[in-house]
Amino acid sequence: MVAIQGSALDIGPMQGEEAAATRALVGQALRMTDYIDHLMEQVGPANWRVARQGGRPVAGLGMIHGGQWFGGASVPSAQITGVGVAPEARGAGVSFALLRATLEELQGAGIPLSVLYPSTLPVYRKVGYERAGARITYELPVHAIDARVQDRSLAVVPLGVAPGGEEMVRRAYTIAARRASGNLDRAPFNWNRVFTPFKREPQMYLVTRGGEVEGYIALAPSERDGPLRILDVCALTGEAAARILALLADHRSMFGDFAWSGGPVDPFLFLLSGHEAK
């Protein structure tokens, strides 16, 4: 039991009969009632932790067990998601207590790292988190892809017609991810967001040379009046990156812009002419 402002919290794994209450409070707290069922299923019942007050759940969070690459080695890491507190229990330190208990559990299990996307900074800094990276969404006109960097010498194959395509995608990502410290050693949860994202069926293409994958791209279904959105992209060679840019350029009759997320120094920017990304 954990004491907070005159009352006590019982913090531990979510029990089967608590799933509906946890689903309702997290969905309401995070304003994602249409997504919460999918999230809870993907995270898995055993990986949810709840804080109980008076015998009922008043807060919950999920843990996704994976790793992060440092020096070419995968270090165990837990991604925290779906942190939600019931409105009537806010302001009393419930989220701090739940996060601290979860981190102590992870430490006891020998997991040295934990990462999350914060909705607010103070409570996460109070429990020990700090900014460690940035995720930037870039948007660029398709016409900014200079013809000089477009290379069609490598083959592009739709994922669905490539035997063992998903495994090749995983292998290519791992080769690229382990080159830089901090990248995720993706868990099944992360891969499901690439191959079977919520309410979307992506278009995925492999970039190959002699049957070996050198890159891939996953495109989200997009409205014609919006940008062509890239869900995931990876290039192991400069030629693969140039082939991916050529594939994007070939969408210019349908889309004026394309968008993707990356770090502060995104490798694709070096292949693009000018400074038109926003």
C-alpha cells in the first residue's frame, strides 16, 4: 500500500475483473475511447498496472517490453504507454505513485531503461524521466525531390508478393537501428504498428538488390487533399534511399506533399535539394 494525501493506494498488476474499469478510465483520461480496446489488446492484460483506491481502479498504465540499441547491443527497455488517471483522483499524486511503483518493479526485474512520450513534463521529471530525444514530423513538396537523386536501378517489390517479406523488413530495420545508440529494438507491439496499424492498411514496398533487401517503406492510406504519409522507412544504402525517393516522386500526380517522422538530423534530408522541408 502507498499513502497519498491521507488515503491509501494499492498498486499492482491488473486483475481480470478490472479490465473493463481500467479500459474506461484510461480511454476517458487520454481521450482515445475508439483506440483503447486495440491498445489494451496489443499491450496484453499481463502488462497493465493499476492503482486502486477504495478497492477500485483509479489509474492505469501499460508496459511494452523490448530493448534499445547501445554500442551494437540490445539493452532491455520498457516503453510506458496509456498512463491515465480518473478525473476524481487527479491532483493527489496518484500518477507519481503508479509510475514510481512501476519503475521499481522494472528495476527489480533487471530492466535498466524506460522510455515514453510525455503528455506533460512535470510529473515524469519528478519520477526521474528526462528529455532524451526528439521526434520531428517533416513535410515536403513532392516536386522537391530532385531528379538527380532519383535512382531506379534497384527493384521495388510490394511486401505482399515477397516470400518472407516481413522477416526481411525486420532484419533490415535491425541492421539500421543498431548503428545508432538509443534506437528501439522493436517489440511485437511496435512491429504490429507497422504491419497492421489501427484502422489502416499500409502499402509496403521492399527495395531489393539481387533478392536481398536494402530498404523498405510503409505508406499510410492518405486522403488525396492531404500529404502522402510515411509510416516507416529504412534505407541501408544510399542507392536504396535514392530508390525510395524515386518511388515517392512517382506519386506526384496524386499528392502535392509527403510527410514522415524522424530525428533532428534525418538522413533523407541530405538527399533532398534546397531547404523546403517544414
